[in-house]
Amino acid sequence: MRGSVEPEVIVAGSLLVLGLLYGVLALGEGLGTMADSGAGFFPLIVALVLTVTSVVVLLQSRRGTPGDVTAPEAGLGAASEGGDVATEDRGVGAEVAAGDGDGGEGEVRWWRIAGVLAAALLVPAVGDTVGMVVTLSIALVLMAKIMGISRWSRAVIFGLAFGAATWLIFVRWLAVPLPSGTLGLF
């Protein structure tokens, strides 16, 4: 499959673009100081981690390390006779490549990638208007449904739990001022 684009390259490239965009938006929120961090401080750290890890995955994919079996790794993931590597040993993006059992190996579900990116872009697009915690909760609900959680109730519970945890950790515990939005929501 050397002639086509590997799924981990697509995912890492998409996350790299998202990380760079998120970093630019975080800089616009203001960083503050180490003693009194601004609203953009933590998002910038998240953007940096996302960008760096995406670059590492892209570099590994370029060298061929995630999916290739080299001599030191040959005994770890290889089958006893066939030499095939098990899916869990294939590296970053193996879940995307393998899908969820209803498609062929290497099949990229573009609608899922586009849907998750759109839901992620919802956060900086409407977070200031609606409120960051509410927007994050809605984005997580949408991402959960896109990625295959079958029941809406589970997706909503997941989103609400994430929103509550975000509010407790950042607003209450760390006293980070998250945008509450012009609507006055969390």
C-alpha cells in the first residue's frame, strides 16, 4: 500500500492543521503571565502538544516505522508463520485503518474525519458566544455519535460528564477563566 496515503498520515495531517489553527486562536485570547494565566494559556499548551505529536507521527510515517516490521520488532507482533502484524501492533491510526469491522483494511472513512474536524472547529467558532463548557460538551456529543456510539443517551451523558469535569477542573479548581459566552452560559 505504498502508492496510497496511509490513514495515520491523513489523521496526523488533519490534527496538525487543527493544532496550528487552535494555537493561533489561543494566542488571540491572551496568554497572561505565569502567575496569572490568561484564557489562551492552556489552549496554547494543548495546541503545542497536538502539533508536536502530529509532527512526530508524520515523521514516523515518512520513515515507515509505524506499520513496518523491522528486525528488532519482528518477534513482537509477527504471527508464527505468516509474518503478519496484529492490528494492535500496527501503530498510530490502526483503528482508523482497520475500521470497525465493516470495511476492508486500509479503508478511510472520510465522513468520520470530516465530522470530527467539523465538531472540533465548532469549539473555537462558537465557544465565545455560547460558552466554552457548553460548546465543548456539544462537540463531544457530536464526536461520540460520529465515531459510533449508538445511543444518543450515552453520547449526551459522555458530553455532560466531560463538560462537568472541564468546569470543575478549570473553573473551580484551577480558576482558569473560560469564556462564559454572551448568552451567559458556562
